[in-house]
Amino acid sequence: MRASRTRSPRVRVGLAWAAALPLVAGALALGAPAADAAGHDGGRHALQGTKPRWATDQADQGATSGATAVNARVYLAGRDAKGLADYAKAVSDPHSALYGKYLRPAQVQARYGATQDQIARVTAWLKKSGLTVTGTTDRYVTVTGDAAAAERAFATDLHNYRKNGHTYHAPSATASAPSTVSDAVLTVTGLDNAPRMARHHSTELPPPSAVFRNSGPFSTYYGSRTNQNLPSAYGGKAPYAIKGYTGKQLRAAYGAKGWTGKGVTVAITDAYASPTIAKDADTYAGRNGDPRYRKGQLSQVLPKDYTHIKECGAAGWYGEETLDVEAVHAVAPGADIVYVGAASCNDDDLLDSLGKVVDGRLADIVSNSWGDIEANETPDTAAAYDQLFQRGAVEGIGFYFSSGDNGDEVANTGTKQVDTPANSAWVTAVGGTSLAVGKGNSYQWETGWGTQKAVLSKDGNDWTDFPGAFNGGAGGGTSKTVAQPFYQRGVVPDALAKANGGGAMRTVPDIAAVADPNTGFLVGQTQTLPDGKLGYEEYRIGGTSLAAPVIAGVQALAQQARHGIAIGFANPAIYQRYGTSALHDVTDHPLGAGRDLAVVRVDFANGIDASKGTITSLRSLGKDSSLHATVGYDDVTGVGTPGAGYVSSYRP
């Protein structure tokens, strides 16, 4: 699950910051007068974070040719950046007199949007510098030109730098804007051209170009089938993994009762769009006991053209959309769903999709199963995201982001870090669990999603290298760049909030739901079969790409329980429920100290059929890298998962 900017892409489940931005200001990083690197006089205002951390003296390869093409996007600060952040906080805080007093998009634009004068001044400055304006909205101005013109505009030299074996250009010093537009410019992106692409956050996501099948045998509910001839683990025989939970089981587990999400609209943002989504979603609902879709219940808002198709692995995003749509409908079958596809997995395109939701007030709840690592995010792009999240909060829109699928990211990147945009203080970060739903759709327990894998030995007598290597888990941990938001104070332990040393920082996630692919969700999708024909098939899937739409669905139920009154940015309300019966407090050992859990899984070696044999493995649960699900708030499941009384707790 990652994504990226105009010149860098994201994957469907991370990003990196050069320096921390002030939380309340929300991203307006205008500093003291900057020294000019391109022959300008003083009196300019620094656009903090525009020089990436990887642009070091050691990596410097010399000046970029003045003829090098540059494509940039100048984000507009609007009338009152601090006022926007302050109102977004107040309107989302149940303790505030302004709680729930949302503004319409036109009101947001009139109060906080860029003025025509600001746009005119920014446009004139950019054109005078020799850049060509290629597009203008009320949030940004896009420009193209050569490096020499970009250096004149932003008073910084562009140099070439080595990064991960490749050479990219970037500012050699923090970019700046002249004092004549200091009130109008939020930040600029695109001065460096290193790719940053978002990933979708789901594990074992099969490309639609080739079918993927689960082997079995399966349990129909947790613990329903066990092979007594397999080796023991943790003092007993582990049951087979389930075939895949369906809507009835998830609704029962998370307290849906009679709520359906009727009257609520959930938006889903991903890149690209599945050409078979309408048929697949309706087929899945009919086969698995979900209500069929009403006319117009599922709609799509798509760009005119798609870009970066190869770099982003466009086909891989089809399964992401399918999972997100089917999971939301399974949990909230009465809610309307609008899919807003991005032209690519780059940040600028994903920002445009989110902007469509905000500008058109297309939904109340937005599910996002993509992101990147924090080390890949830069403050300039973070500023653009936060401004949009704040505008959404002021309108009563809540954004939900999956927290990632690589635990603390050490095994994946070598560095302990969180994912982004889940690290933003203005979104709800959704972590993951392993879920046990028993006979009669009864909730049994959850543990933090973190898996270790051990394969059955050739003689079948033991599990090789038990418990095995880390095999994926819910993303979480402490941000190195985002300060602790007000709603986490007094809830997140200092041992987590100050884990990086220094002051308290944003800790991820906020809430959680089922994510473990070994206790995952059954999804249905049209894929390419071995004979080359297209066909609909179902398979089990997981990842926090599942947890995010599940929580989005639960929030739709909660909004219906509020008589349709928008919940908006939900974190203050979610943390208000911390420690109450509305939430399951999830731990690594739900059956008691020392009682570890595991399931047995059988997979086709080729992912399709038994022609190449099968692989039997033991998947230990509740072992998420260095992260731990503990009593109280933790960095795997946040405040916990929705309990039986969670939805009804939102009733007026």
C-alpha cells in the first residue's frame, strides 16, 4: 500500500521527512529570510523541508544542467492556514463548543481558500522567473520549465545526488519564495525528482493478470477443523486457517447489530480502477449473503487519463479496489460507496483524488489502503496532505489510513519507522489484528497481527526452525517527524510517545480491525485463469488494507447510529472511548499469559493448483516484530478494536 507524488509514486499499503512540521500550523512552514543561492536579494521566506534529507554533501554529484526539465506544483496557503488547523481541531473535539459545527465546501473556500489576488501574485512570480504555468486550481499552481528557471524562482541551486544507486536532482538548499507571495505559498513539490510511489497495504495480493487460489483444507470458523496428525505447537494442535471471513462474521464480531450504514457515503481512494468491479462486487454479495447493490449504490469518479502505469504496477491496484469495496459493503451493506481513482500512485495524483472528495463533499468517510515509509516522506508533501485533511475535517469528513503490513519496518527497510500518511495527526491510522470468530458467528478473541512462519519438515514430524521468521504484521510505532496530537495525551504511554528520545511524538495506530491474512477476508475478483480466459474466483486476503475499509464500514454504522450526523475527523471521539466497554482491549495473549496461538496453513506451491505440490506451514500469531499488543494503548492495535457496544455508543 504505497503512494507517491507527481514525480514519485506510492504503493498500495509509505514516505520520508527531512524535518518535523508544526502540528497546529498544519504545514505552513515559512521561516526567516533565506540566503539566496541564485543571485536574489534577501527578504525571502524559506519553504521548509524542500531540500530532502538524502541530498547530502557526500551524495552530491555536482550542479544540474540548466536545461534539465522540471515539473513542480506550488501549493497555495490560502487565507488563514493557522485558522484552518485551529478550526479543524475544534470542530472535531467533543469537548469543544464548536464540535460538529461543520462548514460547507463553499464556506471553507470562502474562509480559508486562496484568493484570486494570491493566485494572481503567485502566477506572476512564477511566469516572471521563466516558468510556464500549466494548470491552476484553488489549491495549487502547476508549472514546467528548465532547471535554470526553477533556480531563479525558488532561489536555490539544483544539484545531482546519488540515492539508492540512482542519480536524482534536488535543491542544494531550502527553497524559498519572495516576500511578495509569502502569505500565498504553502510549499512546493517537484524540485526533486526521486520517485516516491505509494503501495497498497495488503498481503498476498494477486495480480488480476494471473489467478491466485488458496489450497485448503480450511476451517469454516476459527478452530472448526484440526489435523491431529500434524506436529503440536505451543502445547496443542493448531487449527487450520479459515477459508476467509464474510460479512456476517465481521458484522457479528464488531457489533453491527441492526445497523447497515444507510444514509452514509464511504469514499475509497486508490490508484487506477478495476474494469470488472461492478460485476465482481455484485457477484460476491450474491454468493456470500450480503445484500445486493441498489442502483447507484456503487459509483466511480475516475480521471480522464492514467499515467505511470508500468512504474506503479497498475494491474495490481485492481485487487486493492476490489478488496476495499467488498469489505466496506460486507460491514455496512446499506452505505453508498464512491470509488475515486487516482491517475497514478504518485502523491500529486492521490492528492487530487482526495481533493475531489473534499471539494465536492463526495463522502463522509474516506478509506485509504495505501502509503509509504516515513523515511520517504518530505515535509513539503506532508504539508499538502495535512492541509487537505484539515479542510476535510472542517467539512465533517474523516480519513482512515491503513498503518502498513511490515510491523516496525526493520525487516523491510533496516530502520524502525512508521508509515505515512498514517503518521499524520489529522487521520485515523488503522492497525491490524488476528481475529477468531467461532461457531454461530461468536466473537472469541483478537490478538495483535504479527506472524512468524515455520514450514512442516520433510518427514512431517516437526515445524522447521520453529517458530520461524517474521512474516508480516501490522504497522505501528512512533513517528520521528510528527508531534504528539492533543487527543493522544494522557492515553499513549510515554514509553511509546518518547521512544525516539526528546519530546512526545505521534504514535501509530489509533484503532484496529482484522488484518491477518491467516484469519482474513474472503474476496471475489475476475482474474486470468490458467487457460487464458477470464473468470471470477474467490480467495482469502488480509493486510491493513483490509482493516482500513472494515473500520470505515464500522464508522458508517456509527454515523447511522448518530442519526446520520457526520462524525468527521474521528480520533478525538475514538480516544474519548478509550478504556470503556465500547472497545476490545487487544493483547498478544488473549487466552492468558504464556498461551501462544497459531494456525496451520496449506498453500499451493505455484499459487494455482496442486501440480507442483503444496506447502504446509505453521503461522504463529501475536508476534509483530518488535511491536507488542499490550493492556491499554499499544503500537499494534491503538486503543483496541470495536466492541459490541461501539456503534451504539455514538447514539445521541
